[in-house]
Amino acid sequence: MMAERAGFSTNTNIRYPVSYNLKLIMDNSISSEDHENNISGILLNLQIKFGEFQHKLSTKKTYVSFTVKVRIISADQFRVLYAELRKLPGIKTAL
């Protein structure tokens, strides 16, 4: 069962492990390097395997979106990941 805040309804059944593209929208007032370091620090701390980061500036350059492929092994790990991501400086949303 997934938390609705993570973009999934609570009655969705997901088979773990699962790989998906994690997308985060961040405030562009913080450097992309700092954002990547903060995000990868969480992923490493939670022992989540991840790929290379891709990022793209918004049209007005106010926000930057980051996409990274991650491998989640359990619903608990998923919930903890999103709880930790919410604490990131400059985060606007995580999908």
C-alpha cells in the first residue's frame, strides 16, 4: 500500500522490488550540484540503487526538475524515501 502523498492511491498493489523514474522539482536558487548531492545523500543513506541524474530548467528558470531512476525494494523503503525527500531544502514536489 502506498501513501497518497507519494502519488499513488492507498489501494494500489505494487510488486517489489520496483524500478521507476523519480522526479523532483526544486527551487533553482540552490545550485544543481547541491541538489544532486542532497538527493544522492538520501538515496545512499537508504541504500537505494540509482542511476544518473538528468535535470532541466523551467521556462522562467525559477525551478529545476531532476529525474533519476531508482530501485525500491519495499513499501516501507518507499515511505521512508518520500519522508526524507520532503525535508530537502528547496523541494517543491516529488513524483
